[in-house]
Amino acid sequence: MIEIGVPIIPFFGIDIVSFTIDFVIAYALILVVSLTLNLEAGYAGVPNFGKVLFVAVGDDVSVGVTVRVAVLLIKIN
């Protein structure tokens, strides 16, 4: 079996290919959510509070987890 791998291109200790793939995936997800919210509320005039609350809660949870992990890593008391 032949394995085809993604080339590793380091730049200041960061793999550029993996970073680019991860960045494009995250940007695409945010783009999809923002476009659907804009289509529903902006053009159709139908506010979708379920999706808005889901995104808001997800944002709050991700910020809370990120801050707590950063505080643990930096060892702030």
C-alpha cells in the first residue's frame, strides 16, 4: 500500500501546510454560519434565534475554555 503524505514546510517552527489547512477549515465554518444567518435574518427577514443562541453559547464556551487553559499554562493565581 502506498501512503501519500502532506509535505511538511516549517516556517519559524510552524508547519505552514497544516496551519493553512486548519485555517481554511475554521474560516469556512465561520463563513457558512455567517452567510446562513445573513440570508435568514437579512434577506428573508426571519430571525433564527436557535442558531444565534447556539453560536453565542459555543463562542462563550470556547472563550472560557481558552482562557482557563491559558491561565493554567501561564500559572496565574
